[in-house]
Amino acid sequence: MAQNKNSKLVYSTDQSVNISENDSFTENKSAGSDTAYIERDRKQRKGKVVTVVSRLNGDLKTLQKELQKQCGAGGSVKNGNIEIQGDHRDKIASILKEKGYKIKFIGG
């Protein structure tokens, strides 16, 4: 029986299979496996530009505070997205790359 290297054995009736108790059935997602989507938005904001970072897991409030401090701008967490006032896409991308996130830019 061929086994995929990325799969984990959950149950087996075969007596020769050894399932160690140290095997973890849940994988912790590290920051390196997340992809941050960064976009500049001004819709429904009276022409003001906001940088939106979306599709991140983890403690968004702590990350938002750090991005605010690094960019020297205001911001908030809304609907699971981090919003930083102003166009700070490049600065935010470099900060998140240092933290191990993959970056994708949305829009122009």
C-alpha cells in the first residue's frame, strides 16, 4: 500500500502498523504558511485611501497595532481585515515578509 508522505494515519486494523503517541493530529499553522493579501481601497471612504490586509490568521489586533506603529498611521480591525490609513502597501509588505508571511498585492 503506497502512502502519501504528507498524510497522517488515523486508524488502522493492521497489527504491524505502529502509531506513536507523539504524532499530533492537528498541525499548527505558522506565519510562514499564511498568505497576506494587500490592497489599496478608497471605496465608501469619501476619497480617503486605506491599505487593507486580508486573509490572515492569528491575533489580528496585535499585528494591527504593530503595523500602525511602524507606519505611523491610524488603523483598525474590521471583518477580519486589518485597515491602515493611507497608502502603506510597500512598507506593510516588507514588515510582513520579515515575519515570514507570503505577500500578494490585489489591484493596482
